[in-house]
Amino acid sequence: MSELQFFADDAEQSWMLRGACRGKDPGFFFPSDGVGVELARQVCAGCPVRLECLEYALHYRIEHGVWGGASERERRRILRQRRAAGLTGAG
């Protein structure tokens, strides 16, 4: 089974149903300014699936929005650090 099939399986994405963001307007997590990013991070901070969400965004190289409490810039930095360290867990 490929990694893509693993993530595409609905059962493997069940963590999304437990997210603190569930029921919020999705646009809330795609802010246009730093204040919006901070507000989205506050929701993510207490989320029980924050790490799963972040890994999902890293795996799929999602470029926009706040995922797992990380902005676009922070996710790019994480990916660069992982590449430099020779880690391949992000896809």
C-alpha cells in the first residue's frame, strides 16, 4: 500500500472528526494577516489531533493556511529542517 493510499483511506483520516476546528468556518484557518494566524493557532493549541493535522499538511505539502498550529512559513521551515537532517517522514 502506498503512502498516498494510506492517507486517502477514510478510516485513516478519522482524526479530522476530532479536531478542535470542526464546525468552524474553514476560512478562519486561512487568514490574510498575522492576527488571524494567531487566532487560528489558539484553536489549534488545545486540539487533541494537532500533531496528526500538522503531519498531514507536511505530507501533502499544503501551502496555505494554518494546520496543526503551524503557518505556511513554519511548515516550510520544518520541511527544510527535516530534509537537512535526512528525515523523510514528511513524504
